[in-house]
Amino acid sequence: SSSSSSSSSSSSYHEGNPTHFDAYRSLLRACLMRDPTQRPDAFEILERHTPGRGRTHSGIEAIDRHGTPGMRAECARRVEARRCATFRRFEEGLDFYFGSNWKRQSRTTAEMIILEAVNMGSLAARGFCLFHGLAGFSKDREQALSCYRRAGEDHEERAAYTLLGDAIRGAASGVEDLKDSLECYRKAALLGHAKGQRELGQSYELGIGIEKDTKQAVEWYQRAAKKGDSWAQCNLGWCYESGSGVEKNDIKAVELYLKAADQGHMKALYNIGLCYEEGKVVEQDLALAARCYQQAAEQGYIYAVHKIALCYENGIGLKQDLKEAAKWLKKATEVKNGPRKHRKVSSSAALELARLYMKGTGVRQDSRKALVLVKAAADQGSEEAKNQMAEFQEEAARMPVFQRHATTPRFLG
């Protein structure tokens, strides 16, 4: 009977975690290490020997109940250190996932680190996996938001508030949702999360969920920029360049653009490219400007895509290459939706590409494609395209290739 009871107790003790035996064996080996500095101390033995999950280790609870004040203080310090390490690990995973700061985007590395944070007990990391369907988790938006809320309210995981703000704003259907997302960013910002500070700054700059306040925007951008957030550095640079919320200072603006560009930030690369092209603050260097545009264009920044196309077309800062110009112009024309200012760049690229097709420079001459592109640019609101439509039609009609076709495009009829 006692044997049965002992067996049952042992089974219960290890239930749900078949790795306990290996953990104890590993702990025993560590205790027997010849080098005293390699041996675990009393706190580590209690934490590793006593089964438990997350922050509910019964060994730690025993110290809280029966330990001396010094033991309790040390225990609290270690718990907080482990908590912070867990949050930092998840935030590092987010940096890789979004390609922010100095880390290049790598979904494989990101998933590995984020899953590690999940196993360390990060509820925010679990919520992120549920929200995006990562690391073997099935997508579940409601469960994800629940994890974010619990992570923020119960554990003060600062990234959780930022992610919750992103989720609410991404599905916002009215002013109240925007206000809710703003409060999430504010909580993250006050806890010191750089992205939360930057998002709060941008909310103030653009008046999203709150009245515009460019001075407040600058203040929050500055806090995030000091932490190395490249988007905040770039946005703050623009504030200095335009004198928005702060005294205009081109030198300070360029310094901030350079910091963000060093981290590979596409908008900062484009902005610093403009500075090199125009000789603004820095010495004019067209080759360096073209390199900056190229790097930003390779990340898909629409303005840089258009700029590098023009550089290749006109031989600005690099050898003229009309085929490369046409390639980049085609990429720029692929933007059909998005902000109005992006569509404007796309329509300009379409009109420029139409000219290449009409002349047959860099591409095979094709007046029909040229007309389609001009029509597309006009449909996107390009006044220049609308004004030049008749000119393109007349030029196309004079071309033998165009006249051989029996039908006329419907949009010309």
C-alpha cells in the first residue's frame, strides 16, 4: 500500500513534465563540479529542484514564506532579472521579425527567438504567435488579444501594450478604437518600450486618436531615438528638417538620418540620398546619393524606386543604363493602392515608362503599352498624364506598328 502510495506520489510529482528526472540528474552533476564557481547556489537549487511553471515555483514561494529578509530580497532580484530577460528576448525576436533597428529581417531567426520567449513564460510572445499563426500556433485573434492584455496588466510586458495597440488600430472602425490604441501606446511608452514611444509620437504628429501636438511628438520621438529606434530617428530628423515641433536644424536632421541609415532604414537612406544629391549640409556626392537610393529601393521604398530609375535613365551618379531604368520604373508602377502620395509617384513612373515604350529606349518599342501606361497614370489622378494623353495618341497613330492593328483599344474609342 505504501509502495503504491509512493509510486502515485512520484507519478503526480512528475506528471506533465517527463524531463524532470533529467533536470535533477543534471542538477546533481552541477552540484558535484570540482570548480566551486561552476556549482549552483542555494537559490538555483531551489528553483531548479522544485517543480513548477513560470512565476509559481514553489521553491521561490518557500523563500518568500520562510527565508530571511536578505534571502527574500535576493530572490526578488532574481525573479525580476529573469522577468526582464524574458521580455528582452521577446523584443529581440520582434526586432528580427520586423527588421527593425540594426537587425536585418529574418523570419526564421525571429520565430526561433520568439518561441524561446514563449517557453520562458512570455505571454506577449504567445499572443504574437497566436495573432500571426507562428511557430506551430494556429491563428486566433481573440486569444492573442487576451494574451496581450494579460501580459500587460499582470506582468507589465511593455511590448504587449504596443502589440495590442497595433491590433486595435489595424482593425479600427471609429474614433473610439483609435483612442483605445493610443492609450495602449501610452502605457507601452511609459514602461519604456521604444516602438510604443515612437507610435505615441506619431499619433501626436498626425493627430491619430488625439489632437495634433508636434511638440509632444518630438518629445516621444526623442525618447525612442535615444534607445536606437531607427524609425523614431528618421521621424525626428524630419521634424528638425521641417521645423515641426522643434526649431529647424538641418545639421541635426542629417545627423539623425545618418544614424537611422546606418541601421539600413529605407526612408532615412532615401532622405540622406537627397542630401548628398543636393549638397545639403554634406558635400555633394552623386555617386553616394545613387547608392543610398539603390539600397532604399531594394527594400521597396517607392520614392527611392522612382529615384534610382531616374538615376539610371539620366546617368546621375552611375553609368546610364536604360534597361535598368525601365526595370525600376516597372516596379514603381506596381503600386496601385496605398497612400495618395505613393500613387502619385507610381503615376509619374508610369508616364516616364510610357515615354520609354513610345521611343523604344531600354525596352522594345510598343506604342500600345505606352498608351495603357498613360491611361493608368491618368486614372490615378496625374494631371500631366491627362494633358499628354492626346499627344501620346497622335504619336502612336503615326507609327506603322500601331496602324497595322485592326482594332483600337476601347479606352481610346
